[in-house]
Amino acid sequence: MTDARPRPKMRTVGGTLEAFEQDLISNLYYQRGTTLESASGPDGYHTLAVTVRDRLVGRYARTAAAHYQANPRFVYYLSAEYLLGRQLRQNLLYTGTEQFVRPIAEDLGVSLEELEAYDVEPGLGNGGLGRLAACLLDSMATLDIPAVGYGIRYEFGIFKQAFRDGAQVERPDDWTFYGNPWEFPAPDDRQVVGFYGSTAPALDDPSGLRRQWTPAETVRGEPSHMLVPGYGTPTVNIIRLWQARASRESFDLSRFGAGQYKEAVEDIVQAENISKVLYPDDSTEQGRELRLKQQYFLVACSLRDIIRRYRLRNTGWDAFPAKVVIQLNDTHPVMAITELMRLLVDEYRLDWDLAWSITRRTFNYTCHTLLPEALETWSVELLERLLPRHMEIIYSINHFFLQEVAATYPGDLDKMRRLSIIQEYPEKRVRMAHLAVVGSTAVNGVAELHTRLLAETTLRDFAELWPQKFHNVTNGVTPRRFVRLANPRLSELITERLGDEGWLTDLERLDRLAGAADDPAFLERWREVKRLNKVDLTHQVERSTGVVVDPDALCDVMIKRFHEYKRQHLKLLHVITLFNRLREMPEMDMVPRTVLFGGKAAPGYHAMKLLIRLVNAVAETVNTDPVVSRHLKVVLLPDYNVSRAQVIIPAADLSEQISLAGKEASGTGNMKLALNGAVTIGTLDGANIEIRDRVGAENFFLFGLDAQQAVDLRRHYEPRAYYERDPELRAAVDAIASGVFAKGDRSLFAPVVDAMLGRDEYLALADYRAYVECQDAVATAWRDRDRWTRMSVLNAARTGFFSSDRTVREYCDKIWRVDPVRVEPD
Ligand code: KOT
């Protein structure tokens, strides 16, 4: 240890630098059982992680004490998915210990970057829905809202994506291989959950509404929690994740003793399979029995835990809805409604009406989609087998609900059929969204257009029946992770310009940057930040793909799950059009572009896996063409995740938000990119509309059909007419069909061409011409450096609205009606 360098003498929750260093050495010794001399990389990382984490424990204890004291109304966020992102940098920032680590690491001869390489992100989600959950947790803690997130501790998170011959291959995400220093197991709070079995009437219940369920199988839920610190506040909330374990009964000792080892272990394996793996489907339904088991496992464990917590400070049930508000993140946790009814009626012996009143006042439901294929339904047959009591409860809920409907719309059988929780044809299924609406106080969509379309289409009959139930809460993103951590250079520039860091918790203050959009010196510095970020990205691209890209080229980014409605194929048609133009006119003066894709396709989504192959094939052809590659590069970065997003987003110039209007519920990548100074090219879909309203039409590249036009066109759509009419479109489609991207093989990508010319479900061909023309306007704008940078600054300056802090405030005002609880400062 040398003392040559002057060191910051700052007091934070981390204490002093000296104390921090002492704790590091002590943790290395006592937690890892090793010394500075013989420590490995993972030793160093783990030690740093627990040392930082321990700085949050005191705050957590004080938060818990303040909550106990105040006995406030709590928000319980139930979500099957969370995409938390890496924890190390975030917790360094939130504890103010970032400043200590560099000098200490330097002294010890390691870099923070080396240690961070071991910081694995928990990939417990697929995409937008899971990341939104994480942003809301961050903002709830930052706003001192008493809240707990509940989820599943999947042993394997979202698969790792690699490419073999351009095709996506999936590898398991063994994210806890080196251990997870961020979590605290809490075995004392374990729960037991039942499945299968039978029901019988309760002896003393003449109404017949109370029954007794005897499950045939039980599984133990073991919780562990991770700390969720707020920024700039001592509040530390938690997220509690459940892992399935075989309960003692399922470990069949007699079989084991009789030497039937395999059979004895089988039941254990089956029980533990429940939390084994995240289903890798985004915005599509996966109607598998194990998936329903996961959902019920999550809600059964969480509800018992919520009741346990409630009973620490409250007695009786009357106050339950005043103290507990449960937010259902889409329909995945909706069985919680039936489970609470079962607990209240069967186990706590409340009468049905009181139980129903409590239940309805407790739950709220957020819908994240409009796609019919994403609307969950479960077959009655499966539910009767797996959760027989819950199916009975659903029938009763539906019975009373339809009585209400009949009273409102006498004789309207069609209305009853449309509203019913049970769909009758072609087979009997439970509509989870209907159950969610019936059992909730508030229902919300995630962007203005989405909420309107929900009320006009998918949930129209409900919106007519209960208009006051429907709300819009436009999504948001946390500026701490997606600006401050992801883009430290821009953050510093903003802080310097605005005078302090207040914008990090009051993002609308970014509007004060608008004046700087006319200051040439500021524009120059803004450009420099973007350029340095692009250099960083360039290095990452080269490391992971070998492709060398020019940091001065326009960085054109499309990062999101591969899905037909998001229209990666439309982007690809544009890329092929640029390729064709350059091949035809090698001397043309084209704006240099790097087109960067990132995203995974669900392993069973064959159309999208083929499209991934095509993107890689086009990339290969473009990047190896001596003429074309001087102006154009195409990259599909493998294994897109939150950590990769944090590198790509700060470097983006152009944000591709080109879903067919009316299909993307909101989008949140669109917000992250705009906040980092990317200009959007997009359709009037989801939150794009609200982004454009704020940044101004002149700072947004709009193209394409609107939602109504898309619906109208769909009725008599003929993609071939567009193909035949537009020579550039025809050349692009023909290029795919010709096999130029498949070494002459005309069959490989034929299904892509057939889908386009056949049905073209998402009207890509109809929007193609408008899109290409809009891209040409983008290129023209890019040539005027000051004009572009001005647009970039104004995008960041005017999108402060899209902070998840604002989103959480809206949930608080419109839906949760919770108040903050202040925690004693450090
Ligand atoms: C998945 C399964 C069923 C229903 C909905 C989904 C879903 C929706 N998964 N991700 N989403 C996205 O959620 C984001 C957060 O609200 C939105 O921004 C995005 O548009 C949705 O596609």
C-alpha cells in the first residue's frame, strides 16, 4: 500500500476510504478465506461486491424499522420477470463508494473493469416487461415508496445467444455459477405450496362456497432477497425471489432405503424444476403446464409472505386493502386473485362477499400488450387438474360477475359471452385478462395509444362496463442506470451545464438544456461525447464480431427482441436497398452508416430465427464487399442484454422504432435512446407518439401508416402490388430470393420472401417506400452536423418526462394511493 496519491476525504454511507479498504481486506480474508497475494479475479470481485453490499445493509435495516414504525400502505409488485442489470456499478454509485474503488484498485494492481467482468447480470426476464419492472423498483425506492418486488429466482435465466454459421444457438445462462454476492437467503420465510389433488365441501358451510382443498403434491418455496436502493435517499427496498425446493414429504425415504434411488430423486427433480428456467418467450403465450406451475408457485409464495408481513402490524382483515396494494405485471401473476380468495374463504373462513370485496380492492392490473397471441388463456381441463380449487373459485367469480353483467345488460347474451372469464369455443379456457380486470380496482395500459386501443378493442366491453377502472400510465425508464451509469460522459456534461446533479432525480430539469442547443461550443462538446461513446462501442463490436466499424459513421441502432410486429425485416429491406444502390453506383456519395442490430428470438420462433440468419448473412455480404463496406457496415451484436444495452445506447445516433402502428404497447428502448441523444425514426406507435409530441415533429423522423390506417389497409391488403410497383422494393426482395446472401442457395431464405409476398402480416411492404424516403431525409439531416446535433440535444432535453420516477408518481396518484415513508439519513 503506497500513500503517494492524494485521496478523497469524503464521508458517505461507505464511511471513509480507509475504512472501506479495511473492510475489503477483512472480507477477502474472512469471506473468501484468502489474502491479497493469492486472491483470484472472482475473489476480488466477490469481496468488492459484499463490501459494497454491506454498505446498504444499515440503510435497509433503517428502512425496515421506519416501515415497521409507520405501518404504511405497501406496494407489492408481482412479476414473473425482472431484468435488473448488473449490480456492482449501480451499488457503487448509490453508496457513493465509486470514488474509493479506483484508487484502491490501482494500488492493488487491478482495474475496476477487470473485476466488473465477473459481475453477471441476473437475466430473469425476456425484454421490456421485465426491464420495466426493474425500473419501477428503482424509482419506488428513490421516491421512498414502501414496496417489495416479488419474483422467481430462475436457476437459468434468459438463454445466452451465440451465432453458428449465422444461426442463433442458445446456451443455458448459469448465472449463479460463481455465486451471487448480492442476495441474502431467507430460509426462515419459506412457504409450502400445493398442487393437484381434490376438493371437498367444508362441513359447516351451507352456502357451498367454502371448500377444502387437499393437494396431492407440495413444493417448498425458499426466498432470497436482493437489495433495491433508492438514489439520493437512505431508502433500501427489497426484491424477494422464490426458488422451488422439494418439500420433505416428496423425498421418499422408503424408496431411497429400498435402493430405488432414481425413483426417490425423481420427485425432488420434479419439484425443483418449477423454478429451473425462465420461459424464453416475449409477447407470446407458452401454454405449458410447468409454466402455470411457475405462475402459481410465485403467487402462492408471495401472497403468504404478504399476509405474514401484514400480520406483523395488523389484526383482522378489514384493514387489508388499506395496507396492501398488489400490482399485477401483466397476467402472469393473475392466479393471485383466486389464491387470495381461497385463503380468505377456505382458510381464514371469511364469507365470500367480504373476501371478494377485500380482493377486488387489493389488486390492480397492468396490461402490456394488444397482440392476441400474447393474451393468456389456460385450459379448464389443465386448471381442474393442477389447481382444482382455484378452478372452482374462478367459476364462482364468473357466476357472480355474469349476474352483474346480466343486471346491467338484461338479455344481452352476446355481451355475456364476450365478457365471460371462461371462453367456451373451440374449447373451454380461462381468459386471464378477464379474470384480472374483474378482480382488480384499476387496470392500466402503458402508453396513451395503448390504453386507448385497449379500451376500444381488446377490453372494450369492460371499458364500457367500468370506464372508471381504466387508466393510462405511460412507461418510463430510470435515468440512473440508463443515463448516469450507461453514459458517464454525457452525465458529466449535463451536470456541468445545469450546475448540479438534481436532474438525476428530477429529469424534467433536462429541459434547461434546450438553450444549449444553440450554443456552438456546447454542440461541439455534445458531439465529442457521442464520438467517444461510439469509439467505446466500436471496440466492443470488434471484440465480439471482428467487424471493424468507423466511429464517425451514422450509428443506426435497432435493439429489441426479434418479433415480426417490430419489423426487423423492414429495417433489413432498407439495408439491402442501400447495398443495391451502392452496388449500382459505386461512386455515389452516401452517408456512411453502421447499422447495428441486437436482440434474441424465442428458441421456438422459427420465422425470427431465420430472419436472424438473414441479418447475419446480409451483414457478411455487406461487410466483405470492398465497395459497399466503405460506406455501410451491418452488425448483429450477439447476446443483447441490459449490460450490452448500456454500451450501445450512449453511442446511438439513430433510434429505430418501426413497429407496425398499433402493435407495440409502449416501448422503453425508444425512451432510453432519446434520453441519450439519439434521434428517432419511427411510426405512430406506442410511446413514440408521446416522444414525438415532446421533442417536436421537426426533431423526429416520422413515417408510415397510423394505427387506424393499418387496420383499414389490412382488410384488403395485397403486398405483391407494392412489390410490383416499387423497383427498389422489388430489387431488395429479389436480392433475398436470388440467394446472393446465401452463396447462391435460393431455398434458404425463401420462407422470408414467401412471408413478405404472401401475407406480410405486419404490412412491411406497405410502409417500405415511406420508410426509405424517411431514411433518405435522415441522411440529409446528418450531413448538416450542427442541425443533427441540435436535434440530438433537443431529444435529450425534452424527454425528461420519460423518467420512471414520473411513472411511479402517476401510479401513486392514480392507482396505489401510497405515501412515501422517510428513512433516517446516514
Ligand atoms: C409478454 C407476455 C404476455 C403479455 C405481454 C408480454 C410483454 C409485453 N412482454 N413484454 N412486453 C413489453 O412490455 C413493455 C413494458 O410495458 C412495453 O414497453 C412493450 O411495448 C411490450 O412489448
